[in-house]
Amino acid sequence: MKKQANNQSGFTLIELIVVIVILGILAATALPRFADFGADARTASVNGARGAVAAGAAMTHGRFLVTGVAPVPMEGQNIAMVNGYPDNTDIANAAGVNASDYTIALTSATVTTISPIGATAAAKTAGTCSVVYTEAAAGGSPIIQSFTSAC
């Protein structure tokens, strides 16, 4: 009679489960370092603010054209107008952009910069993660720009 030897080759089920658990833990701790979701969120916030500013400027301009009276009342607030468009000091109110979500800075007599709260101070100062609203010149419309290169 011949005896058969049971030679085991490969891994046991327990060893495979332990390896999978260790790989899962490593993946869960390493993923946030490689995927920067904060920058995407700040970029989306800037783009949303730009849309809100453009819509707010258009709505107040339309209301000004209909009534011909300044300031224009919008949602319980009087929006100061310059050349038929919102004044840079009131564009945040017209757009519904508030200080709890955005930093609103009057960078000159005719320019307002709106940046998400989460943006770095350097990005806000350099204007690389912000919406910039410039008042309308006579006979023109306001300039609304968004910058997201350093969000």
C-alpha cells in the first residue's frame, strides 16, 4: 500500500482575511492624502458664488430697468445701483452671498472680492481662489471674474 502525503500549498482562509483587512486599513488611511477633495469643494464654491453674483446682478438690473428707481428693493434689502447695476458694496446682498460662507472684501472703490471661507489667506490676497466683481462703467455692464487656480 502507498501512503499519500498531504502537502499543503497556498494560504489558509484566515491568512487571506488578515491580508485583506490590513490592505483595507492601509487604503483607508492613505486615500485622504492622495485625494484632495477640499480643493474641489472650494473650486465648486467659487463657481457657485460666481453664478450667484451674475444672477444677482442680472435680477437687480432687470428690476432697475422696469422701475427706473434706485436703490432697488430685493428681498427686504435696498441694493444701491451704479450705472444700472448693483454697487460693489451691495453685490453680495443682491447675490445672497453671506459672510458665514464667504469672505467679502472691498478691494477698491469699485471692486469687491468674494472668497470661500476655506481658502488660504494667500489665495484670497492673490485673488487665485475668488470671485471679483467690478462695478459697471457708464453704458457698460459689470465685470464678473472667477479665479480658481489655487483653491
